[in-house]
Amino acid sequence: MKVSVVQLALTLFALPASVFAAFGITNSGGTVTVDSGAGLVIKINSSTGDINSIVYNSKQLQDSSKFTHIGSGLGSVTTTTSVSGNYARVTLTTSTLIQTYVVVNGQNTLYIGTYITAEPSVGELRFIARLSRSALPNGVTASDIKGGSAIEGSDVYNVNGQTRSKFYSSKRFIGDQVHGVTGSGVGVYMVIPGTGYETSSGGPFMRDINNQGSDQQELYWYMNSNHEQTESYRTGFFGPYAMVFTSGSAPSASLDTSFFSSLSIKGYVAASGRGKVTGSISNVQSGYPVVVGFKNSAAQYWTTASGSSYTSPAMKPGTYTVTLFKGELEVGTGSASVSAGGTTTVNLSSNESIPNAIWSIGNSDGTPSGFLNADKIETMHPSDSRMSSWGPVTYTIGSSSASQWPMAQFISVNNGNKIIWTATSSQIGARKIRIRITSSFAGGRPYITVNSWTSSTPAAPTKIDSRGVTRGTWRGNNQAFEYSIPSGTLIAGKNTITIYVASGSSGDTFLSPNIIFDSIVLY
Ligand SMILES: *[C@@H]1O[C@H](CO)[C@@H](O)[C@H](O)[C@H]1NC(C)=O
Ligand SMILES: *[C@@H]1O[C@H](CO)[C@@H](O)[C@H](O)[C@H]1NC(C)=O
Ligand SMILES: *[C@@H]1O[C@H](CO)[C@@H](O)[C@H](O)[C@H]1NC(C)=O
């Protein structure tokens, strides 16, 4: 009896699913195929560097028309491959970038390192996986734009009456180690473990795009961009980071990437080449989260204080500016020299001058938290019908609550928010008002009137590149404005204080010059 080739093939295909192909790399016909030996097979076009197939447990997760890569693709790369022990490595090289992919025998994870000597000409550095929407239908609802029409720029959409944008998937870097998308029996997650943000820009409270649902399911890790960027870009090694494949649930953030030290990866600094900073923290007003940040032109780090002390992550050697944050507000500073294997002590103390307030609206913490619409702004455009009316409002000291004061004031929407204050005779005389803002758009800055007196107009704040609050962030440069109200202005009885935004520029509705309030204090 003859066994046909077809029968033989069927017999082979009927092998149990737990038998995987061998770990390793094959390189043929312009395609590099990396197999984890555990159910993940990734194919890379060796002339473009695009990942054009990701099969996980027999399911194709890669979109077939748009691929997975750095930037919008590298165009043309030199591709080299190697397998050494349990590490299969693919290296893509251009004149200013080296992209390293590593798959470890038996792990369904793509480990990634990105090394640059110059910022890409598109002006931002991001890894984007354009995945199959049908295999991975579940992303961040607020950033699912499929079927929508653009209402601002080409990145904020209206979908069935709700505003949506890829920006509304952003999270603060300090809390964003794992984000992903899922489908039936499958999850794909970007993981940025440990000091993965060390070469990014913007500090601990910078936030950037994680996801967009369109014809593809787009999963991002933004290393840097001008999305309300307050710092210069850094160059060098970014990561290690990873794309982790699971049966659905999110992986741990504590992914071990220490094996990078055995792979001679350009720019990667192993634990043995790093040092730490530790110290005490004093005088920070209680009741706020306390964060310590470190930065220089090559790297940035942060850590959350534990009680009245802190210990930094393992940092690259160098001299750093140390910043003490109360919430997101800078309240102290120091300088630290870090050497490999060393621990430096830098004690930090808050320098915040806390006025003896007669009244205040909101808390000084570098955020608009507690104000009207602050709970919605991260996931909606200010024009969204789910937002409360922006006013202008009339706020009465003593009876209104912070949640009635708008988090933002736009010159063409709600200029002239008013505060009514009934003062006693002992509360009047020469007083000061301090307005803190967290960001400003198009040169916006506040000036005030108190009864018939008008303050001078402060100088324009430092311009920050690109839109802010309409893309779901308040994080810019914290700034305080103080106004000295002359004696004889305030009266015993009803006073009216009005806040205006000044700017030499103009713009329509929510793109008009604006400010984001942190707090308002009279003392
Ligand atoms: C690699 O990409 C180039 C450019 O899109 C394409 O012309 C080529 O056919 C691709 N190679 C393979 C093996 O798919
Ligand atoms: C306190 O320190 C912060 C952070 O360095 C700084 O921005 C601020 O200007 C300092 N304030 C005072 C009053 O010295
Ligand atoms: C830092 O603070 C700790 C604890 O208060 C103290 O023991 C230490 O002497 C201080 N070090 C410096 C350099 O000021």
C-alpha cells in the first residue's frame, strides 16, 4: 500500500499543537524569520526592516497592509542576524540608527533596543506595531477613531458624537510600564521596564500616545515627540523595551532584560556601570505624592519617595540636576554626581513658599485636579458633549467648590471667569493674588481686575511646541503669577475679581490662547 504525499503531510500537520518548530533564525528570499520555539514566529523584510508577519499560537497578529517598525519605517536598512546560545538577534542599521531585536529561546517576547545618533527627520522617535484589528479588536476606547471624522488637526476625531484621539490613550511616563491591546485568547503588550525611559524626554509627568484603533490596531511606544515637550531630545540607547505576547492578561512590568549586557549592544549600560542617589526629604506639605526626578543632557530618571527618603534607580554616571516634586509641582532642587558602583547622598528640602491664605481655589500641586472638567480632559476634547459647560463662571468664595472652577480658560470660549468675595474690614488693604498655571498655549497668560483696578499683563511664557490641552494633557511649564493689589482697592463687602487671558495671538475656540489652572490664592 502506497502512502501519498498528501497523507504524509496531513499526518505531520496533525501533530499536537504543543510541538513547536525549533528556536532560531532562517534567512531566505529577503525575509528573516525568527522563531521563539514556543509559539511566536516573526518575519522581517531584510531590505526595509519592516516586521510584516507576527504569528502567535497559529494566529496572524500583524496587519497585512501596514507594518510594524520604528518611525514610519526605516526605508532601507542593513540587516544582520545571529544566534548565540539562547539568543536570536536581528540588527537593522541605518546611518543614524541601530535597531536591535532579540528573541530568547522559549519566550514569546520581542526584546527591543533602539540606538540613535540623531533625532529622526520626522521629529519624533516611536516604535509602532500596526497589528491586525480583527485579531486584536480591543484597544483604548478613547483612542478608537474608526469610522470617525477629523475635528482638529488630523488627529482628533468625532465618532458617533464622542471625541476620540490617539492622544487620549496617553499615560504619565511614571506610571506607564505596560500597555497593550487584546483579542480572543491573545494580548500584545509594550513593556518598558526599569530605566527604559532614561533617554526619553519630558520628565516623569510627560505623557504620550500608546494606541490608536483605526483599520489597524496600532500599539505604540513613544520614546520622544513634540507633544507638549518641555525638554530637548536626547540621543543614545533607548530601552531595552519589549513587545510581549500573552494569552490575554497583562505581563509584569519587571521584565528581566539584563541579558542585554552579554550581547555587546551599542550604548547599553549594564547595572555594573551604574550608580545611585539616595537621601532624605523634608518640608514637603503633607498629603501629596512626592517624586524625585534627575536629569542631564544624556539621561533622565525618577523615583517615588518612600516616607521621608528616596532612592534613585540605577543611573548612568554623570552630574544630574535633582528636582523634588510635590504632586507635579517643582518644590526643591539639588545636584548629584553619579559614579559607577557608587551611591551619592543628596538631601532634599522643599523651598515652597506657602502663603497664609485668606482663601484659595484648588491646591498647588502642578495639576488642575479637582477643577471643572479636569476629570475628563485626559480622554476627551474640550468640545465633547460629555464635558460640563466651560462658563465663564461666577465663583463665590465660601459657597462654591473647586469643581465649579474651570480647569482651563480659553480666550475665545470662557475668558473672564469671575470670583465674588465678600471681605470683612480686617481682610482688606494691600493683598496679593497668586495664580499658578501648569501650561499655556499660544502665549496665553493671566491678568486680573479687582473691582475697578486692572493689573499689568505679565510677559509671555516660554513657548512650548504643539497643542496641549486639546490633546488631553495639562503638563507644560508650571508657572506662578503674582499680582499686588494696591491698598484701597478691596472693600469691606462684595469684591469682584475677574481673570482674563492675554496673548498677542489668536485662534478659534479651543485652539485660542489658553491657560490651565493649578490654583488661585489670595493672601
Ligand atoms: C521588502 O519590501 C520591499 C519594499 O516594500 C518590497 O519591494 C520587497 O518585495 C519586500 N521583500 C519581501 C521578501 O517581501
Ligand atoms: C524651588 O525649587 C524649584 C525646583 O528647582 C524651582 O523651580 C523654584 O524656582 C524654587 N523656588 C524658590 C522660591 O526658590
Ligand atoms: C542627610 O540626611 C540624613 C538624615 O537626616 C543625615 O543623616 C545626613 O547626615 C544628611 N547628609 C547630608 C550630606 O546632608
